[in-house]
Amino acid sequence: MPHRSTGWHNGSALFFMMFWTACLLASASDARAQCTASDVLQNQLRRNSIPSPVLPLVHVQSAVDVPVWKTMTVGSFPDLFALRNALDAVGCGIADSTWEILARPSFSLSATKVDVELLAVSAAELGFQNETASLGQIYARAQQLCFELAAAEVAPQLRLQYLDQPVGEFLIVAMTPVKTWQGEPVILTVANGGAGLILIAQDGRADAEVFVTSRFLFVRSNKAAAAPAALVHH
């Protein structure tokens, strides 16, 4: 009996170790599986979020007239290592060039946690009528209309906080370009190409041509926000 009892206890211990290991692996898999195509669909169904219909083109006259597309948070990570680990944990598709950008000294994080209101607008809505326009032209027009560039941190943070992005949506974060180790300026795009959620780097040169149907994410400048208040005051 003592011999059988010892064997039973050893077998039980082995069984429970295998059971808990399987549970931990399943839990880890669930934690990572947030950026695949199937998980994005599940997120949309769970949140009852249906992609918005295509709206008619409206030429924007001022950033004041553009509603907030999404409010998100920056400044929630103490350093770039923590941010990169969070991106790796959710398993989103991130190219080597994008990882490189996130490791550059010029890529800074907010020291405090703050909410950022993002405005989504296409280059065509800014008034460009040709098939393409240069990135420098788009930025210049946007700033004339009181849009401001977003901080570089917005791109990876949005990738973490926008897990129900619809298929086919590519959002270019309007940001000051960050240079690669080779000196090439790039900006970041938050996208769902159909195979899952991704964060990709693209040409950030001022003369880089961009299709005017491309949608950009800006923030509203303080000057634009203050204008309505000034009118009410007078």
C-alpha cells in the first residue's frame, strides 16, 4: 500500500502539473491572440461595432468642423521597452523597420498619462483633387486648417487600443517623421489588411506621393479649439 500510495501521489502530481501547464499555455495563447483576423471579428461582434458606411466627400473648411474620430490614451508606458513588450504580447504584425523606429532615441513617450482626441480626414477632404499629393503638401494644408501633427507615440498606442479595426482600413498617423538608422524618414500606419492587425512604416519624405483617398489621423490645434470660445465671448 505505501508503494501504491506513493505512485498514486506522484501520478497525481504529474497530472496536475500537466493540467496547469495546459491552462497557462491556453491563457498565454488567448493573451497573444488579439490581432488575428478571427479575433478582430470577434472583438467587433462582442462590441457590436459595425464598420461605418462610406460617407459622401465633404471638403473640410476648418479642423473645428471635424468631429472626434477616437479618444485614446498616451503616456501609459514607462519606457520604450515596456511599449514594445506590450505590442509583442498582443501578437500584431510589426515589420522589422517598424521595430527599428520604436527603438530610435528620437521616438519619445509622454511622461504623463493624457487623453488625445484624434481627427480622421482624407487628403481629398482637405481639398486635393488630383489622384495623389505629396506628404508635405498634405501636412501644409492641414496645418492651414488648424490641424496639428500627432505625437509619434500615438501610432503604437492606437495599435494596442484599436483591436476591432475593420478590414481594409489603413490610417496614416500624421506625425513628424522618425529617421531610421540609415537616415530614411518614415511615418507609421495603423492598418488591417485582412490577415490581421498591423503597424507598418512608410515613406515619410516631404515629396512622397500619397493617394488623396488615404485617411490621416491629426489632432485639433489649441488655436482652432479656442476660436469658437472667442466668438461666444464677443
